[in-house]
Amino acid sequence: MRDTTTVGLITPEPDHPLLAATTELLGREHRVVTVHPETADAAVIGSLADVYLLKSRTPRALALARDLESRGAAVINSAEATSLCQDRTAMAERARVAGLPFSATRTFGSLAEFAADAGPARPLVVKSRHSRRHDLVARVDGPDRLAELAGAWADEPVVAQEFAENNGYDHKLWVIDGTVFAALRRSELAPEGRGPTVPLALGELPCGWAELVVEVGAVFGLDVYGVDVIDTGDGIPLIVDINAFPGIRGQAGAPEALAALALRRARAVVAAV
């Protein structure tokens, strides 16, 4: 393999802390190029990078990644795996089939359709079906709250999950190529609202949780991802969300793991040629 590897960043934010730190590491011996997903055209991109990191989940970013893959490019995560994690209905079904402890999920064509149903008999969590920035995630305890949300999000396709009693904190677990990073954050559904993210040592996780989140990657075909897990009592985990290529801020060793993954995948691609 040639000495210099070219790594492409598919992102509108190359200065994101994780990407910036990874670029600094890679840039010492290799070349890093940014591909803005909203303006780039795969058809006019010349020589392909050895590997691309897909740190964007917009429709144009996914289309760009698919086009690059069709030309033989290696993309982390793949467009297919990233797209799967954008659809909470498909996500829940994949997790159910694989036997993962994922929140039971019902899908509705719109929030208005859900509101016209009998309404929640017990607390529910209502989310936009399609995961994106500033999407809907709200706890619903009764018809008044549901009607309030329907007034603002009437046409939004949604999923509904039963609210599971917990201590009000989300375990934010991230994985890069099998390496697990962890933090604790007060949930946005807690009465006090979302709190700060506090790093958590892996030894502080309940038994089996690290292995569980690594299994998620195999099930969903992901190399860089996040898993939100709540403790429903006695260390029993419940997965409430899965995200492709999240920010992973403030985690010692994360940029090094991402840089190593990019180089390993690039070498594998070149070796296969």
C-alpha cells in the first residue's frame, strides 16, 4: 500500500470536535479532504478517496454516499446502515427480530391519526418516525398533552413507545470499531429536562451492557454509532434509540479509534484490489 491514505469527510461541519481531532491525527501522515454533502456531486468527483466517513444524515448526504459506493468507494457507515437508523419503525423491527431489548414500538401515519385513536391509557413516548435534528421526542401522559402536540405536529409521522420507569438518566453508549465509550445524561423526558453529559467509566456499566452495544453494531451493520440505553431496574437494559455516527464529544481515545478505523478500512480496500 502506498504511504499516504486519503480520507474523505462527508460533512457540512469538518470543525466538529470529533472530526477536527481525527483530522489532526490523520493529517500528520495522510490526506484529509472534506466533501460537503449539500453541494458535492459524486458524478464530478475525480479520484475517489481511499475511505469516506459519513458524518451527515440528510437525504443529499445519503444519496451522495450511495453514489460513491456505486463507484466502489468504502463509506463508514454505509448509506444503507445509516438510512436504517433514520427510520425508527425499521429500526425497531430489526432490533426485535434480532432479539435486542428494544422499546416496543407502534407506528402511525401522522400524530393527528394517533391523537384520534383512543389516546394513551398509560404514559407513552412519542417520537418522529424519521430521526433528524429537531425532531419530535416527547412524553405523553394523557389526552391534553397529546392534543397539544397534535396542534403543532399534526402531519408528522410518529412512533409511540410505552414509557418505561427508570431513574431519569440515559446511558449514552458509543462504539467505534468495537471500542465502547460511555457517558450518563439526564433524559430530556425527565421533569427537570435534559442535563449535562458526564463521562462514565466502562466499569460503572451494569454487567453485559458493553457487550450488548457491540452486538447492536453487528445487527445494524454499523462501525460508528451510538446507543441510548435506560436502566429499568436491577441493571436490566432497554434500548430506546440507535444513532449512526453521533458526535461522541469529550471521550478520551475516540479520535484515535476513529482514525485507526479509517486507516484499517482503507488498507483493506487497497489490499482487495
